[in-house]
Amino acid sequence: MASLPVLVLNSGSSSIKFSLYEACNGERTRLFDGAVDGIGTDLGKFWIKDAAGNKLVDQNPALPTRAVAFKLVADALHSGDFPAPAAIGHRMVSGGPTIQENQLITPELIDEMERYTAFAPLHTPIAVYIMREALRLFPGVPNFVCLDTYFHRTMPEEAWRMPIPEEYASIGVRRYGYHGLSYESIVYQLGTETPARLIVAHLGNGASITAIRDGKCVDTSMGLTPTGGIISGTRTGDIDPGVLLFVLRQIAAETPGTAEAADKLETFASKKAGLLGVSGLTNDMRGLRDAIAQGDERARMAVTLFTRTISKWIGSFMAVLGGLDMLVFTGGIGENDIASRAEICAGLGPLGIVLDPARNNVRGEAVISSEDSPVTVRVIPPAEDLMIVNHVVRLLAQ
Ligand code: AMP
């Protein structure tokens, strides 16, 4: 196969990240990566780095709209300074109930995904916008959607079915699971070392945990939307549904329209809760650790809720897997926050998870369990973009 430049686009609510890979036979080489960050502000960031980390672009443009932001990316890629992409892969959080497979993007497919915005309301609007723009600004270049739900499609029904009436189940209310490209990338990186019983904790600003048997997902913590599961930066995670009803009644008493009331409930559960809501301070783990060091008790409680929830999920997934061979931490907190890993594993010794404090004192890839720990504990950074490139190459060949 000739070498193929593949562009990966990964949009968030206020940023667009991108990377350009060269795919040649089995080889994948990252040539550049970059981001526009701070969409909706006067002082955004726009940067592009080469594989050695040299900044080729480093600007602070005004980014009033996502249109301005994506045009900066497209203009840079059209400038001739970078290889023109032969294919584009888009990370998509959810394609709704009907789109479960990674595939070629057509205008009709984008319309269908947009109809299912309610399945990932914070992520879908910008992702479908970027897909439409990419089709327009890169005519003739095939675009593919790569779903964060795809890895979880192997879950058995008892894992994905929710305890709800059929009228809702039949319109797609079920557990989908997210962060799938990250989980897939951990299994890919472990390769032949992937054990029979594996738990991966993806702990970033959004946090989830997945039980994997023989390389395939059997259960995961996020549910219908990424708001479910583990408490994360600004999201509740699993919560007594009575709490949502209680809050909804309070909102409804002072809000005229149903749609407005739903938006306010969404803000409560997905934007103002989690580490931010409990600490009253920040959703950023570094800020929380600084506050804890200053004796801030609300920050301490926020982080304790976080680590305790994850310990509980690890225990419950050990029940699902019938034991455990390996636990992997990934994501910004999983890779970097030494204290979170120590706190999560502190009570898990009786379950065979024993960290070595000296080995755990690292950021980035490492084995952090003690020599005699029955369960191996590792830190592995995710490689989501690489998975998207692999899917694009596979789909192009079909
Ligand atoms: P992600 O969403 O994967 O980018 O992860 C973001 C989270 O990782 C934020 O809560 C950050 O505070 C946290 N994080 C990143 N670097 C560090 C670090 N060096 N120490 C502690 N937490 C970190």
C-alpha cells in the first residue's frame, strides 16, 4: 500500500483537536498534531506541533464561533505546509440507537446522527457540524465516523439492558458505554499481553471503567449518556433517580417550558455536578489536589467520592469477571494523579490489588503493582487517534 495521510478530528464542546498520521502497510506514524481551544472566547489557542514536539503554529486568535475555529484548521491543512489528507476519521461519542458501526460519512448519515443528539447532547452538535464542514472543505476526501460506543457492542444483554418499560427500551434507552476508542487502544497496546480478565479505568475529566474478558467488553460504567457511571469532573455519575425527580420538581415550579426544564436538569446533572459541584471550586484534579494540600475539606470530599466510587466499581467488575488478572489506569488523572491511584487501590489489598508506592510514583506508562500482587496494575496512556487511523485504513480497504 502507498503511504496514506489520514487526518483525525476530535471535537469537544470548546475545542477541536486534530492529528495527521501517515499509514503505510502496518506502520502508523504521527506527523503532526494540534488543537484550537477556547471556542467562544476572544483569546483562544491554536497550535500545531510536529512529531518531535516542535511548535509549527502557536497563536492566540479570537475564536468567536466554531466556524472560525474549524476554518483555521482547514486553512492550515490546505496551506501546502502539511500533506493533504487522503482520508479523514472523526471521533463521535454517540451515533444514537441505529448507528453502531464505524462507517463512511454521507450527508444522510450526518442528518441521522443529528436526530439522536439527545443521546450525547454535549458532544453531538459540534461533531456533526465539523463533519458537514469537513465534507465541504475537503471535497472528494472520504470521511469516516469512529464511535466511542463501538467497543462496547459486545456487551451481553444483561449488561446493556436497563430496568425500564419496553416502550422506552424500544426507542434505544439502554446502556451504550463511552470512551470506547480509549479502551480499544489499551487492548491494542497490550496485544498478546491482554489477560483473560481485565479492568480498565479511564479517568479523565470524564471518567468511566470497563470490564473486559478476552479483549472484549462485557460491562461498562457509562450508560445511555456519558453522564452515567462514575462521578467525574462536572457530571453526577450514577445517582438515585429520585434526586433527579426532586430537582426536576424544583426546576419545574419556576420554569415555564418542558424543554427549558430539561435543559436546566441537564445543566444540574452534567455541568454543575461531579468534582466541581461537590468541591464548589473546580473540576480539575490538579486544582483539587492543591486545595486539599491547603486543607480544603470540600475538595477533599469531592476527591474521596471520586476514588471511593472507582474502588466500588472495580470490586463489582471483579464479581462480573470472576476475579481479575490486570487493572489498567488511563486518562489524564489515571496517568498523572499518583495520589488518586493510591487512594483507589488502598482498600483493594484483600481483592489482590497491591500497589508498590515507589513504582506508583510515576507519570505515564509503567507497571505500578508490587512484585507479589496477584493482580498486575499498569498505567497506559490511551491512543485514541491511532485507533481511528486503524479503523479508517480498514474501512478504506473494504
Ligand atoms: P483528560 O480529560 O484525560 O484530559 O484528563 C483531564 C484531567 O486530568 C483533569 O482533571 C486534570 O486535572 C487531570 N490531570 C492532568 N495532568 C495531571 C497531573 N499532572 N496531576 C494530576 N491530575 C492531572
